[in-house]
Amino acid sequence: MFSKELLSLLFGVITSWQVIAVTIVVVLYLFLVTYVGRLYHRPRFISSLPSKVKKKKEETTAAPPEGSGDESEQETNDELGLEEE
């Protein structure tokens, strides 16, 4: 199918110093771009972050551990208008 002249021309073009130099430059550029992209990539925890925040809020709003019942707890309950059980 291919003539000998076409094969020799393609071989000459592919092995020319310009094509080899441009190929090397493009490969180095792509390597640099991917390296910088990985370096500054921030992991995305969008879906898991709110669930963690909700869990922390649930833990903090859960019933406080029963303490000695000192006056500071009584004052905060009075300020909030809550009654002790």
C-alpha cells in the first residue's frame, strides 16, 4: 500500500530534531501541569462534611452529663427559664 518514498518521508519527519524537541517540550509541560495540579489540589469533602458537623451538633446538644448540681448550672437554667427535673 505505502510506497517506499512515503515510508522514508514519514521516517524522516518523525525522526527529525524539531519533532523530537517539540515532543519532549510538550511532555515536560504536561508533567509540570499535572504536578502543580496535584500540589495545589484540595480534597473535597462536601458530602461528608455536613454529616460530621451534624453529628458534632447532636453531641453538643445532647443532654449534659449529670454533675454535682452546682450553682453555675442553676444560674444558667434560671436564665434560660428551664426547670430542673
